[in-house]
Amino acid sequence: MFPIKLLVVGAWFALLAAGERMAPGAERPRGRDIARLTRNLGLWAANTVMNPLITVPIAAAAAAFPLWARPDWPLWAQLGLDVILLDLWTYAWHRANHEWKPPWRFHRVHHLDQFLDTTSAVRFHPGEVLLSALARAPLIVAGDLSLASVALFDTLILLGALFHHSNLRLPARFEAGLRLLLVTPSHHWVHHHAAHAETNSNYGALLTLWDRLFGSWSKTQRTPEMRIGVEDEGDASLAALAAAPFR
């Protein structure tokens, strides 16, 4: 399973990385790209090491001790329901990361990135990844979610994050239609707008349904000059980002 996931994610990453350079949605910042990529990929490397050692064992332990036994539904129905439940949970947890100060300390590291591309999708503080895994465990237990469902969702969420963080320019009408169902680059770009009011909107991970349903959909349209990051703050070195939540 892992080699297949690695192949699929790697191919998707390469396709989007090439696409965002051939058809960019915004001009890439000059002179700071190498330092920025080093920060993003450094955080990704730390989380890649942490994933099999901590994140996966937490999900596996939660899946091994369900509170109840779900009815024997067809596999496609179980997987579909689990993905929807996990996506709703991800929306709620993402929103809590913005509205509750303790997890925001960690999530802020993701938002300090001042440009969006495929590498932004894997720029997360390891502390945020750990908190997310712990916060998700009760849902896995209470919902009798299988480890296969969690693994499938984690693959889908990574593919989705690479897509909607990418600097890919899509045809406007196509993206507008796609945005009715799925989170797109322009939709998520607004979430990373440095203006605080816009940062607290468009929380969806896979489906945009939850933003419309719970009143967090922003009508603001992405523009190439829209500033990305955290209001009145700049990015920092990799070491400073690692220490940032504890200051």
C-alpha cells in the first residue's frame, strides 16, 4: 500500500509542480525561493519521519478499540461515509485551529508562508501534526472507522492539499464550477490572504460543502497581487519556525 501511495502522490506532485510553472496563477517571488523551499521541505521531512513512528500508530490504536460495531455495509459505502465524516472533522479541526489560540500557535507556522505552491501543502509544524492525530483519535473510536478508511482519506487529503495549495492557474469557468464541490487553488488562496478576516474563512479540505453549510464561505475573489501570509508578520528561518509555537 505504501509504495503505491508514494508513487501516486509523487506523480501528482510532479504534475502540479510542472503545471504551476507553465501556467502560474501569481508571479513567483524572486530571490527568496530557495530559502522558502528549504523551510517548507525541511518541515515536510520532519513530518515524514514522524508519520510512521507516531501518527500512524495513534490512528491504528484508535481503530483497534471501537466503541461499537458498525453494521456490515458494502465496502464502498463504508469508505464513502468514513471519508465524508473525516472531511467534516478536518473542517471543524481546521476552524478550531484558527479560533482557538493554543492550536493556532502551531498552525500559524503553515500560514507564515508568504507564497503558495505545491510545497506549501506539506509545510506544517510537527506539533500540529501530532495534535491533529490525537484530536482525530476519538472520532476514529466513536465512529468505528477502519484504518483502511483513515489511510484512504489521508491519501486523498494530501492529493487535495497539493492541488489547492498549488500556484496553478485554471480556466476561470472550469474552476468556478469545480469550486462548487471541491476546494480549488483560488478558493484556498483566499484562505491564505494576509487579511485576518479572509484567513478565517474557506476552511474546507476536500469539499467546499462545509464552508457553505456553516457560514465560512468567502465571496472574495483571488487576485494576483493578493498578499499571502499572516497580517503584519513575515516568515522566519526553519529553526525559528520550529520554536515559534513555544514563544
